[in-house]
Amino acid sequence: MYAENERLVSAKAGETLLLLGNEAIARAAIEAGVDLAATYPGTPSSEIGLVLDDVAKDAGLQFQYAVNEKVAMEVGASAAIGGLKSLVFMKHVGMNVAADVLMTLAYTGVRGGMVVVTADDPGCHSSQNEQDNRIFAKFANLPLLEPATAQECLDLTKFAFELSAFLELPVVVRTTTRVSHSRGPVTVGDRVPPKGTAHFDREPNRFVMLPANAREGHKRVLQKMRLAEGISESTPFNRIEDLGKKGDIGIIASGPAYLYLMEFADDLVGKVFKLGLTNPVPRSKLTNFLRGAKRVLVLEELEPYLEDQIRALANEFDIRVDVYGKAQSLVPRTGELDPDLVAEALVRLDMLDPKAVQRLRDTKLPKVPVRPPVLCPGCGHRGVAYAARQASRRQDVLFPVDIGCYSLVEYPPTATGDILLCMGSSIGTAAGLAATTDKKILAFIGDSTFYHAGIPALIHAVHQGLTMTVCIMDNGTTAMTGHQPHPGIASKDHPAVDMEGLVKACGVHSVETYDAYDVKALTKAFRHALDREGVSVIIARHECRLLELRDLKAKGEAPVLYEVIPEKCTKCGFCIDAFACPALVRLEDEGVMIDLALCNGCGVCADVCPPKAIVRSKEASA
């Protein structure tokens, strides 16, 4: 167990730790006595799993990396139906995968306690969309909590387990990237020991969702949510804060928007309604708040989830109050909020003196230079994309790509990404393109993503008799989210699911495996596969270079590095223009050097260099 995670188990009640929001959620699970936690890794939720996986044995809980979010939700649901406490967590788009389970689980409910954490990503820091998953909670008729700080990540998650046990419903906790990854002081509480073993009492009228039972389940969840509304009215997580200066101004805020607002607390007048339990909202408490104000500003990230409900309350009870927010474009509906955006809305409504904003701006640090995303030096995905581009130079090829590090092959110079939608979609969109265009198709998908969602689409392509090529980029890990395991990786406790055997079992007859660093063999393989009828699968396999380097360091060894021989370099620039490893640097005289501080020693650049001017560096590798 890592020392930094050991404190999350050993800390005694009353101790204060400096934690990420995600670490605080992990500690909340430990304090609540969670029996089972399950996830498919995804930023910004990843650290919850990294911690719980590490401390599971010492904390007395089971932890599972599931093949996808739907399976994680099913595993967690069955544990909670069996009377245990379960935690299921994922990034926001993972909720789309798990929703099939969640929507019906609201009807059945649970017997123990179940918390579902969705880590939303306003601003798309590491995601293909910025959907607002508060809508899921309302859609499913499930309670929703929104922590704003690391301390609230602990407190609200623990409260979520209590609320779940009382209502016998799953409870959704919605964080955002800033809440998940911001660090703050957290005072921890007492731990409750896990139960350990579930006891499943048969109750088919409740848990077998045939239509007759489902109709009763729908009525049951609505009754429970009426109970939840009473809790929403009384919980201290929904509170009114008097700013100390009387006025007819009201501000309603949730999540990190509340923290941005409080940057200006000393300069504001009126009252603030801070919401932590946001489904159901405290209708009575909010109605009284609206009656005491002439103007109300609603601050929340992404959708007008609260704003629409507050405006509806004002209309329902004929309250003469002006509600401002996203409807007037005072608060953006896209991206993250920050103190500047909140201040701008306040100033435009004459709720804040512009001088207060200037004071904040005068203390701000300069912006960090923008760094475009790139594949790591030595990443096997770069060589695979280069080989695919070389193989298709004289052919009209479309490149569906998928979710993972390798999605960056879309950027020049490899430029081998034409369409990307969601996990596993590269094979599905490839099937659609193969069926409807006269183009040749080469789809990229990662190993973890293939197990997650690529298999059904591959079966579909075979069954439809389509002609297309799929490249599975197997780097032996779930790299993008922190090197978590997947079903293709064997460990002491988990046997590996053979990738080649699985692909063949899907009906694919042409399955070839190559080293991802062998660009010559891959180029030839791609060229032949693109001319072949039917579905072809090429597995490009090489362990993530970062893991290889870690293992070398553990052995006290150094990687073999490379250098450019100036006398051989023709200054053609091909290595940079066509391959573009970050360790390759163009000099003022148009020559090239290798930055040995960045070089990870993959050696692919030596194969790519036309005049063979790149060789192993004896001095650097000594």
C-alpha cells in the first residue's frame, strides 16, 4: 500500500488531512463501511479507484475494475440489493453506459446502501462532451448531492449512504473536474466496519422487472422521492447564508459556483442559498427565499437545471421576482465557471461593485502557456499511426478512432483520425462506413476500450459480411486514466482473457499480431489488410513505454537512447514532419537533434529516418 493512501485508512476521527476531492470520496467510502466498490476508470473520477484498489485489503472491502460501467453498476446493485453498501463511480459519459441499469434500479431500489458518483467534466478537459449528469438523477427519480469542496466530498458522500439506506434507493453524487481534483483540508470521522457478506432475500415482485412489477416499482420510487423532499427541506446541506448586508438580492448556487461566488462575499448584499441536495430541491424553503427577494441570480455549471426549477416555482406561486442566469446569457451554458465569469454576471446585474472585481484580478497569477496534447516520447501508438499513414498514401482510407491516448493520432502529421464518438464507436462507425461508402476503412481501438465496448460491434461487422480493417492498439494497460488493469491483463487474482482468441471467437479469420515498434512490418500488414476482403484485425502490441521505463528503473537499468549523426543527416526533416516525436528537435540550420532528456529509447525514429542518421547513443545509454 502506498504511504499516501495508507493515511486514508489509518487516520483517526478528528484528524485533518490534505486531500483531493476524489481522495475524500474514497475516505468517505471507508468511513461508511463500504463492502464493494466497482468502476471503469475514467478521468476525472480515476483517483477514487486508484486509492480504493490500493487500500481495499486493509480497509476490508472488495474492489473491482469492471469491463465497463454497465457491469460495474450491475455488480454494485446486486451487492446493495443483498443488504451491503456499494460504491459505483465513473466519469460523466460512463453514466450513459450504466444508465440502462440505473433507470430500472430506481424502480427496484436497494436494501443496503448504494452511492453512484458521476464526475462531470465542464470544459471537456479530458472528454468528448460536457453533459450535465444532474439530468440523469432527475430523469431516474433519484436523490442527487453536489459537493463543492473536498470536505463536502467526504461529508455528502457519507450522507448519501445514510440517505440511500433510509430511502432504499441509489443516491447520485455529482462532482466536477475542479471538485474532483482540487485539494483541501478534510477533517475525517469515525469508521464503520463493512458487513462483508450479502444476504439475498428473494422478493421477485420487487426485483424481477416484468411489466406488472415495474409499474408498481415506478409508483414506489415516486413515493420515496416525496420523502426525500422533506429531507431536502431540513438538511443543513441546503442552507441560507446571510451576507450581513441587508438587501433584496438573492443568489442561489451549487457546486463550485458557490465557491467562486464567495470570493466576493465581503462585497455582496442580500442572501445566498447554498444547495447541496439538488434533487429533489427544497421547494418550500426556496419559495420563501424567492418571496424575500426582488432579483435572484442562479449560479450553476452547464445546464439550467436549478434555474428552470426556480423559475417554475416563482410562476407556480405567483411570486414577483426576476430570475436571472443562463436564460439571459449572464451565466454561460458551456464550459466551466470561474470567479471572473461569476463577477461579470454580478456586475451586470448591479449586485457587485466593479472595483471588487479589479482587486481580484490584480492578485491573479499570469496564465500558464498553452501546451497542446501529444503522445509521450516512445509511445507505440505513434509508430502504429505512422505505419497506417504510410500504408495508405496511395489509397483513399477513412480512419475511425476511439477513446484513449491514441485518439491523439488525429493531430498532424499522422492525421489518422476521421471520426470519434464514444467508447468502442470506432468499430461501429467503421461498420457503418464500410456499408455505405466506397472507401477503405481502417479503425483504431485500444485494448481496454476493445474489452469495454468494441466486441459487439466487431461481431456485427463480421455478421454483416463487411470489408474493413481493425487495429487493436494493445499497450497492456488502461493508460489514459492512470494505468489501470483490464481483462486482457493477468494478475495473481485475475486470469487474462486472451485477445487473439476472443477476436477469433467473434468470427474474424484474419488476425495478425505485430510489435507496435515494428513500423516496417506494420506498414506491410496494413497495406495487405486494406486489400483483403472481409474483416481483418491487426493487433499492434507493445507495453506502454512509461511502464517499461518504470520496470527498468526498478531493476536499476537505463533505456537505450538515440542520437543523430550530423554528418549523415541530410536535413530533410522527414523524422519531424512525418513522425513528430517530441524528443526530436529541429535546429536553426534545419538539422535535427534528439533531446536526451525527453527520449525514451523506443528506437522507432531510427527506422523512420531515410538516410539512417539516427543511431543508438552509447554515451547517453551508458
